[in-house]
Amino acid sequence: MVTNTGFGWMGVGLLFMASFPVQASGLDLNRASVSDLAGVNGVGPVYAERIVLHRLTEGAFGSVDDLETVWGLDAQAIRRLRPHVAVHPD
């Protein structure tokens, strides 16, 4: 006789979750590549390159609000990016 304890599916779910890292808070502005940032809907390669260039020349972002200092990045682009990016602690 086989008894179903109800934990079989939970084990599969935990295995599945452990297989894929979850990034709930978005792309890290201090680690994301140009292609990562360009993949955000409505951002594109030009803004993505400006963000990465700014990071390389001016240093790490302290917060998402620092996007306002990126040359040529307008308020509309920042609004599109904000839900998808973050600055993660080291």
C-alpha cells in the first residue's frame, strides 16, 4: 500500500526553485551588461550603453535615482527602467 503524504510535490517545487536563481529586485545597475539593460522593454542599446559608460567613467551607482546623472537619459526612459533595475549591496 502506498500512502501519499502530500510532500512529494513540495519537494519537486523546492528542487525547481533551487535550480533557478530568483532576482526579485531587478538587474543590478552596477553589474548589468549593455545587453542586459538593452533587453528591458523600451530602453534599447543607446541608453544601455550610456548607463554602462557612466558606471565605468563615474563609478558605481549608489541608487536607482543616480540614473538622473546619466547623460542623455530622459525622465521617460528612467520611468521605464525603474521597475526593472536596482542597486544591490555588495
